Amino acid sequence: MATINTSVIYVLKNSFTAAAKILAQSSSDGSLSMVNASNVTSNSLWFLTPTHTAHQYHLHTVANGVQRSLDVINDNGVQSIGLHMTGTGDFSGQYWQFNNVPGNYPYKLSNAFTGPSKYLDVYSDTYVAHLSSGDFSGQYWSLTPANTVIVTTS
């Protein structure tokens, strides 16, 4: 389990889309997908706050502040795979753990509700965020400090 610096604002990239796309809240209903990395907005800037459990964090966007967190849509118990931004609370689906893995994308993110074998991932055709088990390139993430993000204008 990784300890994450909670005083930094990040963009989240995964090894499937590499530097081309970043994770963002993509609609007003709280859904998430990968968006073009040149489109950095407050919906794609992330910060973390600690939970009551060591090495587990709430994930928030700058647009929503601490009022909303990344959460699992509980429509199938621990088999649920849908994600959205919702009101922050003491809910296990909002307790995210950054599991260390080797490579340029050094984390696989799991949550306390669905357990250590389901990871944050994106669909290969729509880039919509969801949870999946197994070992796919979309499950490997990096946290890039926002002050190091370069946006090209051409």
C-alpha cells in the first residue's frame, strides 16, 4: 500500500491511454471517463483526503471539492463495477487504496467495498471508468502533480 501526498493536486493517467488522456468527471450525473489530456479542467484535477483507515483515501475533483468523492455504485453488492462522484461520507466504496506495482504507472486502485481484487479501470471503447478484476493495462495508474502538467495549445 502506498502513502500518497495529500497536499498535492494531481491528474490521473493510466497505461492504456498513456499521456493522451486523463481521468475526469465527465458529466453532471457524476460519471467518469478519460478525456483528452489537453483539456485539463477542474473536473480532471484530483486531490485526496485521508479516511479513518490508514493508507485509504477519498478521491475528490477540484470542481466538487471535499463535498463529493469517487464511489462505487452499489447495484450488485461487492460485485458492483459502476463508479460515480457522490456525496462524501463514511462509505467503504469511497475508501481507495493505492497498491504499488512496478513500472511507469505504479498504482492499481482498489476500494474497501469491492475488495482488493477489483481495480479502477476504463472500457477500451468508451473510456468510461469502472471496476474490473484481472490484469489489464487500464488498471495501471500514475498520479502526476498538476503543476507539472504541460498543455499544448497547437
